[in-house]
Amino acid sequence: MTRPASDVATRRQARLAGNPPKHRAEQTLDPDLRPTYPLAGRPGPASARGGKLALPAHRMTTATASGAYPFVAEGGLGAEGVFIGRDVHAEAAFCFDPFSLYDSGRVEGFTNPNAVLAGIIGMGKSALAKSIATRSIAHGYRIYIPCDPKGEWTAVSQALGGYSIALGPGLPGLLNPLDAPARPASVSEEDWFTEVRKRRLLLLASLARTVLKRDLLPMEHTALDLALDLVVADAAARGTVPLLGEIAHVLGSPERLDQALGHQAGHLGSAAQDLAHALRRLVHGDLSGMFDAPSTVSFDPTTPMLSIDLSRLGGSGDDTALVLAMTCASAWMESALSDPDGGRRWVIYDEAWRLMRHVGLLERMQSQWKLSRGLGIANLMVIHRLSDLLSAGDAGSRGRVLAEGLLADCSTRIIYRQEPDQLAAAASLLGLTGAETQAVSALTKGRGLWKVAGRSFITQHILHPAERELFDTDARMAAKVREFTNTDALIPVNRRVV
């Protein structure tokens, strides 16, 4: 008797349903490659299904949790300060004001207002520095750029109602770095005279070390002391200001130095010859005509932004002229920075990697870093790579210690994308976690890792269209000055951004 075809098909389907097809892994010939459990999971009570698995609770502080899992459930820095952009993980606005954070004490470990900004070319670090400066003006800050080696800040300064001083051979701008700053009302004349003398000696020693490329000998320090006192006394008698050329002339006069030394042992004439030739470079060498005459420009402490354009110097690959000019310009600019009642100010060192190899300039920067809180100054150091700090010298050298000290005195570290071969150095210098190091390697343009004391943020910088056009570093700055001469029209735009 033949069964109907429908009955056969039904029985076949039932048999197949009772024996499901084997998984592809089970069809392999090697039994060791077969899965231990089926796709449905481990059978029985040990499967932990049904809520039968109970593990002890693990407790940790929020500080520990934020270190183990950065960027998760971050509350931000608050709404006070300059608007930077968008917190990528919190999907919220990101604002930053170093003095507000320092005064409020909201961030544990935030001990100073200084910051370092590092990133490879083309990732937007220059636009971020200019944006911070521009928007901070609306919050009452004044901006000083003591070294603008590429002339990129000139258009920004002019657009915001400030001014720029261009230094270079044949240019009309002259700065006398031995100008005495205005005496603060809270300092007596005697104390101020001592302070001004100390600053002038530090400047002269820094200039001499830069040219000689070595530390000064004890007799050379004595020669500088005597030469400065002689020149200051002569200038006071004439009612003028001391000049670098007069210092170099006295150093080249052995009889006058020995006479000023009196009956003390030794003769300074031969010991001061190297100093005389070192300072002569600023009077008759490639820097002549810039720092060897009375200042032709005055320092206006009320200006919103002041930049020193040094783009005419250092183009031949030798940074010595650039560093000497910056040292003199920084000393001249201290007339405003030394006033504790001058309000809050940003001092921005652009292209600071070019300064890392010069100990004298690092010492001046360290002094400014240490006094930042008392003077109301927030310093921003802009470099390409964190390893630029290691170029200051060998491990344990004076330059290396100073450079690493600058980084240690920065409570805010902003890291844009780094090259793969630089990630290890960045992680070591900044103490980055594995998650932070991986995030830095994948950052896109305008996006950076902000480490504010012990807290971390991934922030997307947002530019206003007017800022984007003004900060364009790929175009000639001269063309941009023509487009942004109406200061009254631009500043309200920036205020709306903030």
C-alpha cells in the first residue's frame, strides 16, 4: 500500500525538526575546534540565566572610576568662562577660564592658570590659540604675544583694536630693553630700584649666554654688575635712559672696569672681552638698529592685544637672532606684566618649540610661570610635539630640567593629534592612560584632548565664520587686514560667539 505524498512530506518535516542541522563548526573533522556549548549558551543552573548569579558589589570613588574609565559620565567644567566648543562625550557646551577654575576650587589639583597646547601641523591648534585670545577679550582679558615668529597675530591684533610691533633690520620700530617699568603704587622707590636692577642684570646675562652659548664665569658676572652700575649712573646724570650700546662700550674699556672694581683682587679687563663682543652683536651686528636706541614705541597697558612681530628674523635656520630679539622684547613687555593690578592677561608663546634650546629664555619663562598666580597672568605655550620639550638638552641638563618644569607648572594640557611615533613620548610626559593615548591617535581636525588637572575631555573646537576667515593661516595676512579694518563690526560678532 502506497502512502500519500503529503503524509511522507509531513513525516520528513517532523524528523528534521527533531534533529536540527548541525552548525558549520560542528561539521569540522577536528573535534578540538568544535564549540564547548551550543549557540544557545551553557545549559543548566550554571548558565547564570534567570537572575540566579549573585556577585559581590564593588565600591570605588568617583576619582578612581574616572581614572579607570575616562570620558564616561563627565560633568564638565561649568558654564563660566570662554566658550570653546562641544564636549564630544557629554554632548554639551565646553567652556574654559583658568582663573575661574583656580578661584572656585572646583577641580581638585588645579594649582595654576598656565596651559600647554601641542599638535601637529594642520590640526587646528593655531586657530584654537587665536580663538581663546579673541574670545577672552570679551571677558576682560588683555592679550600679549611676546614672540610672533610668523607674523600670524598681526591681523588679529589690528582687527581687535590692538596693535603689533614689527621688529627687523631697517624697520622703524625700536625697543630699548633696559627701559624701567612703571613703579607699582604698592612698591617703594628703593625696593623698585633694586627690582629694576635685578631685571636688567638678568636680561644682560641672558643675552650674553645666548650669544656665547655657555654659562657665564664669576668674573663675567662681576663685570656685568659694574658695567650696568656705571651706565645707569651716567644716564641718571644726563637725565636719559641706559642703552645696550653703552653697556658694550664699558665692557670694552678695561681701565674703567678695573677702576670701578677698586682694590679688590683681580683685573676684569681681559675677562670682560667676550662679554663686550657678545653684546656688540646687538649694536653693530645683525640686530643693530632695533635695541640700541631709545624706544620709538610706547607700551599701552590698556590695549586689548599686543603682539611682537619677529617674522623678519630667524629665516636662515639660525634661531639666535630670533631668541635675542624675543628676550629683549619680553623684557620690554614686562612693564605691564609686572603690575599686579593690571587685570587678567593671557601671555601666548607661539611656536615655542623654537625657544626650547636656549637656557636663558627658558629661565625667563620659568620666572613668569612661577609668578603667574600673583600677577594675574595665564601663560599659553604652543608647540608641535611633546617631545619638543626633550630637545632642551640631555637628561639631567639645566635646559631639560627647565623645560620639563614648564610642563609640570601647566595644570591644563591640550593635546591635538600626534604622529604615531610620538604617542609614547606624549603618554610618558603627560601620564596618559591607554584610552587617552588611543583617543589622541584618532583625533580629527579641531578636536583635542583636554586634560584639566586630573580630568579629561574630548572637545571639538567650534569656530565662528568671521574667526575662520580671520585665522586663516594659509592666506597672506596682508589680505586679511584689509578685510577686517572695522573693529566695531567685528568685536560684537565675537561677543555673540561667547
